[in-house]
Amino acid sequence: MKRNTILTLGSGALMSLGLLVGVATMATADTSAAEAKAFLAAPGSISAAISAAETQSGGKAMSADFEEDGANAGMYEVEIVMPDGTVSEHLVNPADNSVKPAPAD
């Protein structure tokens, strides 16, 4: 009986800890409501932007991000890994999927 009680309490504690970690992770996410709204209003899709960047560069996308503010607002920034292992960033205009190198940070 004691063993079942301990197992139940331990399992409950672990599930609670997992829930707290999940909530904390979501609370620290850097996506704002304004960014989400701008992303939804953008023409095209992130998958089309990734495909355009891969096609033009000849590499493979490692990550993609929607730029909410700054000089590149409304564009996708796609990080590309080339076959030789080098990494470059490209900006994709979602209106026409045109690709250009991203300026150095």
C-alpha cells in the first residue's frame, strides 16, 4: 500500500514539474502577438520561402525566421548550410519569393 502511494505521489510530482517547465518555456517564447499577426498577414508561406532559398543557394535550410521589425521587416530570414559546411543567411521576400543575401549582423 505504501509503495503504491509513493509511486502515485512521485508520478504526480513529475507530471507537475513537466507542466511547470512547459508553461515557463511558453512564457519565455520570443514571439509576440504583433509578430504573429504580421506573419499571418504576409503573402506566401514559410515553406515556399525555404524552398526558394534552397533552390537559389544550392544548400539546405537549417532554420527560418520571420522578421517582424527593422530593415528586413516582413521578410523571411533563412539560414542555409552549403555542401562544404559553410553557413549563410538569405532574405526571402514572401510576395514574390525573391532571394538575396542577408546583410552581416
